Amino acid sequence: MSCHPYAAITAQRLLPVLRNADADEAVRHTTALLAAGCRAVELTTSTPGWAEAVARTVPLTDAQGRPALIGVGTVTTALAARTALDAGAAFLISPYPAPEVREVAEERGAVFIEGGFTPGEIASAVRSAGAAKVFPAHVGGPQFIRSLKAVLPEALIIPTGGIAPGEVRDWLAAGAAAVGIGSGLPADPGELAAVFADLAQPCCGDCAGTERRP
């Protein structure tokens, strides 16, 4: 089932952003998320050995047996972009405008969610790829997302930074396609699964008949 990362992320509505001590911890954390009903996970270049972690988690499947979609965040250089894609990353994310990453993504036909904060930066990312990461999102709050959606109604906007899991629905109500969460998710497997089950929506036609409908 070759779902586009945008479809999986917007169906999941909560995108975990992992910053771990090493590759082994990143693999363990990702495995737990996949078992809890998560499918798309963002590993970050701030984790030592991140490329190894990507390569080790790309072959994994989620709780419904669908291929994991492992993305790499905090990608700001062409080298990091190429390394991530060579390791099997399904998508790239930057925290701010990164022209050289955009260039690599275009060359490789890769999905790149470019970061920005000002309306101009966000609009530029959306014109390029249809989506943008808003960072640091907590500075503007949900009302900022609402204002952005008024002028970019078709944009997939993913606010990230300073958002607690309990606040996700406020951001979704403001127009966010999904919300990036870097910390605060429960460690208990049952509680973690409940978080994803509560937010999940149907994905796409490729998933029809295999995923549980809410």
C-alpha cells in the first residue's frame, strides 16, 4: 500500500517528532509508536546515528501491517537530505526555509515539507510542495494557523514546537492538517494507543478495507 506521506500524516493527525540519545533508542521509540497505531514518524538529525535509525525502521510495519513511513526532520543541508533519502526516508522536513534541501528533493522526486514562520515563508513552501511546517508554532498559537488558512485554504499546514498532546485538537480545529509533537506522549502502550485511536481518520483508497474506521 503506497500511500502518499501527506495522506498518512493527515489521517494520523499527530506526527511524533523524535529526538533520541542514539539510534537504538530511536528504533525502540519508533517501534513502540508503530505498535500503538502510529504509521508516520519523524526522526531528526539531532539524534546521533540518525541515518542508521532510519535504515533500521524503514522496513517496519504499523499495527495494521502497513509499511512504516519514516521521515527525517531538522534537515537543513543538501548532504543531510541525500543521506536521509539514501537511508530510505519517505519524507524530509526542515524547521525553516532550506533552498538546498528543496533542490535535492526536486532532483530526487522526494516529499519535502519545508518549514517557515512568516506568511511569506509558509506561502513559498506551500507553492513548492503543497505543505508547510510552521515553527515555532506556539509563538503564534492556533489563531495564527486560522489566519494562515484564510489566505492559504488548500495548504497542508503542520504546526510544530511547544505544543502539548492535550492541545492537538485546538490546533486541528484552527485548520492544521496535522500537529507535530516532540514530547509529552504517554509511555504506557495502552495510553499511547488511545491517543492515536482518538485522533485517527481514514487514510486513502490504498488503505480502504485494511484500516479500522473511527
